[in-house]
Amino acid sequence: MAAFGATVVEFGRDFDEARAEAARVADERKLHFIPPFHRNLVKGVATYALELFQAVAELDTVYVPIGMGSGICGLIAVRDLLNLKTEIVGVIARNAPAMALSFDAGRPVPTESARTFADGVATRQPQEEALAVILNGAARIVQLSEDEIAEAIRVLFHTTHQVSEGAGAASLAALIQERDRMSGRKVGIVVTGGNIDAAVYRSILAGETPTVG
């Protein structure tokens, strides 16, 4: 971001504290604040869902990580627009369980911490609009241990030579966890990207599981 000329300000202990501060500063300075979950963001990421469903016919299930919800909501929207029967399964870290708790309760349930190295799913405060879509369109939410996520990163590297961030590998980790359930089914996983620090990645490939202090 800095290389593109942006002023980067680090604030707070996690994503949710930084988000609240960004909203405060935007209000104070009369700036336009773009929230982490927004209809236009959902439309943007929904394009990968369309590409996936067009490229692979008759998918039984797709696993997708949940941060603020744009990705899974985009998948659900495109699945429904195409009138497909594909099961959409959300994936989170067990150490950041807010969305799973909210899914079970049927309402937003914030948590005090999100202590996972998979920072793409390290959120504590579910958005009501995203949750409403997920409740209506997702089959279930799978929770993962830090060890399961780290192992999936290693599997992706050793089998495909693909660098994956923790949140991206979480989809594969969920499929591995549910491999017996998915036997004989056509399954897709969403690998969201390779945004992972070099030191963290090296430690994972060395067989370690990162910890969040």
C-alpha cells in the first residue's frame, strides 16, 4: 500500500480495532469510509464465483473462508442466480469463532478475541447483513484448529507448489477434515491468495504452527 503512495497507519491489536479507528477518523475528517463488507465488494468478488461455476459443472460442494463475508455471500448469490444446487460451506478458525457462534445463534455474536495466524479470518464482530445471507444460503460452518490450517498450507505447497495464506488454505483444511463426508462428491475449494509473511511461511514449511501473542 505504501509503495502505491498511500499513507499507512497501524492501529490497535487486531482488525476490528483498526476498523473502528478508521471509521472514527473518516467521520472526524469528513472522509468517505469504505466498510469491509459492502454490496459493491460482494459484487466484485462474486465474479470469481461466476468463473468457478462456469468452469466446473455440477459442483456438489464449495468450501470458502469467511472473514467479513464478501466471498461467501458472493458465492451464495451467484449459486442462487444460476439456480444451482451446490452446497456452500463456510470455513473459519476455531480461535476466531464469532461467525460460527453467530450462525448457530441466528444473530451476530461478537467475541473478545480472534487469536489465529490466519489473519484473513481473524475477525471478532460479524456484520448483520452478511450473516443474514449466510444464514439463508450456507449449509454449515466448519471450524479449524491452527494445526489443521498450517498443515493445509504445507499440503498446498508440496502438492501444487502454490503459496497460500492461512485463510486460503483453510478451505482445503476443511475439506480434509470432512474428507469422508465428501467421498465421491465433486468439491471446489476457494484459495483466497498468498498474503502471508515470509517468516511465518518459512516456519510453517519447517513443520511449526505459528502462534498469535
